[in-house]
Amino acid sequence: MRDMDEAVKPGGMITRRDMRKVFWRSFPLQASFNYERMQNIGFCYAMIPVLRRLYPERDQAARALKRHLSFFNTTPQVVTFITGVAIALEEENVSAERQGRPFDIESIAAIKAALMGPLAGIGDSFFWGTFRVIATGVGCGLASGGSPLGPILFLLIFNIPHVLSCWWGLDIGYRSGVGFIESAESSGVIEKLMGAAKVMGLCVVGAMIASMVTFSTPLVVAIGQTTIKVQDIFDQILPSILPLALTFACYVLLK
């Protein structure tokens, strides 16, 4: 088992114990959400263990805390990647100061601001547009049948990817930083993953419409001695076409 006080990177100052504290502190990101700077307090709270390590003097720590109280808002499930990048930059700032090298302290806030928008788009596509929809479909399907596994599976399907994303995101952000996002964007991987996530989410929504929306017509047309059920005609054209039409009608009205 690795020593928790061992540095994460060779020659680095941040220990595994520090990173684990940051990981657990990332979950209440929106506990102090406010309409002026949104998630800034939660982000600063997660950074405290690292800032204590890097800035033992009170004045330095106060300035670092103030830096991370600026406006911040992104998808909570991907916030740790930005946290990891911010930790790496704060560590670089301390290292440059000790070696007498120049370091642009404003770059920390600038990179946070540059990352929170694109990562929010990725996080929203996967977690709100895909995992939440899948979890809801599975959970509601089981719960409507009286199974207690409904809410359990809903929480597991949504939160297991959430926890893994936070854990890996923190490590990748700290080790690779902005270069990871740049390489992923240049290779087109992010765009492909977002497209796949949207398709998967729409497939789940379609399955939920067919299985959970009940809407049919009782109309019967009499032609001579023969009666024709209108619903049977719709089913032959496309099963569950009326629930689909009702869903689209509700969507248009909501728009």
C-alpha cells in the first residue's frame, strides 16, 4: 500500500493524503451556491488542504484563498479536473518563487475561467443528458413494478460514473493539466464522445416513451359488416406512434 504522505509527482510538494482530502471536499461543491459567484466557495473549500501545504505562512495562504474565491461555475461531476490543474499551477507558483523564476499568478484564474465552460458542456452531455436519463429509465421502470431496486439502481448508475470521474479527473488534471484537454480536442475525441453520449441519451428517451407513456385511441371504423380498430392501424405503421406523437406535442408546447 502506498504511503499517503508520499508525493504524487516526483519532486512535488503535494502528497496523496492532500489529494484524497481534496477529492472528498469536491462533493459539497454546491453546498454554498450563491447567485453572485456561484460555486466559488465550494471550489475554495476543496483547495484548502493543498493551499495549507503550499503556503504555511498566513499572508500567503490568505492571498491564495482570495484567488480561488473568484467567480466559478461548471458541472460538479467534472470539477476535479479543473481543481487538479489549479493545484498544479499553485505548486508551480511556489516552485518558481523558491527558484527565483517569474510566474504569472493571474494565469491560475485565467485557466480556471477558460476550462469551466468547455468542461461544463462535456459534463452536461454525459451526466445530465446521458447517465441521468439512463438511470431514470431503469429506476422508474423497476419502481413502477414495485421493485425496491428502482431507487437503488438509479443512485448507482448515476453516482458510480460521478465518483470515478471525480477521482480520475483530479489525477489527470494535476498530472497532465491543460495539455490533456488540448490534445483531446485536437484529436476530435471529445467531439466524438459527446456525440455518442447524445445518441445514447436519445435512445434511452425513446425506449422510455415506448414503455412508460400510455396513450391510445378507442376509435373503431365500421365499413359494411367489417369493423376496423384505428389503434391496430397505428400499431402496424409504427408501434407506440401515439405516445411518441404525444411526447413531441408536449415538447413543442414546452418550447
